[in-house]
Amino acid sequence: MLPQFKQDFWLLSREAKGYYAWAEKERWRFHRAIWRNRGRCGMCDDIEDPRKLVDVLFEEGLGLHPLLDIAFEAFARAEVRLALRFIPQRSNEERLTGHLISELEAAIHLVANSFTARSQERYGEAKQIDFAYYDLSQGGHVEKETGGDFGLIMSIDLPDRPKLISYAAIQAKRLSGSTSLDKRQYDTLTGNFNEAAAYLFYDCAFDTLAPPMIFSAAALTNRRNAKDETASFSTDQSHIFSEALPLSLWLVTKLGIGKSGATTSDFSNAFDLFRHQYRRNKTFEISRLAMVSIGRPFSISRDPEIGLKIAL
């Protein structure tokens, strides 16, 4: 654990929220998700003690790759800050998504020097971790129903890992025990982005304050089709805790290896996809774009027509 993050993770541990609450309620799911990455048996020791498992996770990382562990720690720290500082203020989905994106950028900035130093040790050359944000609406009007929806692009370009560029279109929802999902929005999201469509749930139950939990929109297909005569369908905390993953874990173990979302051979393909989808319909749900690059910095310059020009 990086020294600058200890206070945040210790507070999470003291209050038994976030990862601790999820692991307590879904210890088997947590155990499999974490220890499978470490090459350890899912039925081995410590399954009775989820708190100890979470402590080890934050102290030692996922064990997948030294630089990906640093990225995971940054993502997890952003989740901690969101859960303990912003969700208790009962903000709406749009504001929570804005806070999450800001905390991701801040955490990535804080780990940048450690990431570069570790890459110098490992490769003999300095690699970088970087974050960029792009406002697709550029000041335009976005309907209230858009909520906290955003696009996410992740690039991993490290010498000892396959180069990967993946992306997801994410619809964010507040979760207070249960939540209702609009079928029309679901159909729009999946129709435009297919396998890249995903749902992110902000746990607003004060006794758990779990990390933002995410899974593919396809995981909700049966619920969406259960009652065709209704305009919405629902899900609840129990279902989400048992099927979804914390965003930080999903980014590294799913999106970061191409098992979730969609992949492309070039960053500009993903970037342009979101821009073109928004231009087709000015009230389209995905109006914000968050981007993470692990291994290379973004090239960002001002452009009079599009505001910022972002390349990788």
C-alpha cells in the first residue's frame, strides 16, 4: 500500500465499509475473485475471515503484475473516497459520477511517481500512467434522464503484457436496497454498444457503502425480459453483490484483459465511436468520457473546434 493512501484505507477498515462489507456478505464470491488471480485454491485457508482477506489485498495487491497492482490501488482509493466522502451526501447519479471521475484522476496522479519508479526498476525505462477526460456534450444540453452515464476507455501498453485497448459504455444507477432500470434506456445502451454496454451501481446503503459495482448489461437480460408489459425492471443489492464486481477489480481483471467490454486495435477508434454516437443524437445518454492509459501518456492539445484533441 502506498503511504499516501493508508489513511483512507484504514478508515475504510475501521468502519467495515466498502470492500470489507462486500467480502462479508459475499465471501465466496470475493474469495474466488481475489485468490484466483493469485493462483491459490478457492477452498483454502482464510475463507472464514473476509476482513483478513481484504487487509491482504490492500497491503499486497492483486498479484497480477507490479504495475497493474499500482493501478488497482489507485482505482480502489478513488472508490474509498467516493463511498466515505460523497455517497453519504445523498448526491444524484450525475454528481456521483462526476465525483468518481475526479477521484480517479486524483488517485492516478498521486501514484504516477511510484508507477514510473517501478517501471524503471522493471524495464530499465520510465513508463507512465495517465488519465484524460473528455466532455462529449461540450456545453450542450443533456436531458435529465441521462443520469450518470459515461464512457470508459482503457489502454494497457507494457513491454511484458499484450497491448490492449478496451472500452465500455456505462449506465450508472444509485442503489438503495433495490433500484429500477428503464427498459428504453437499457435497449438504447445495448443497441448502440452491444457487448461494451455495462451497468454501474452506487451502493447508497450506509451499513455497507460497497464499492461501485459493475457488470455487463447482458447480465440483466433475463430481468429486462421478465415482464414485457412494464416500462422498467428492477434489481437489488443481493443480486448485484453476488454477480457484479467492484469497479477497481473489474477494470484490472475484466476490462484490462479483454474479458469485458469491447476491444479495438487503435485508441482513436474507441474515442471516435463515442464522439460519433453522441453527435448522432444530442440527448444521447453517454455524454462523458473517462480514459486511463497504463504505460503511455496521453497527448492533449487545445483545438478551437472540438475543445481538446486527445491522442495516444
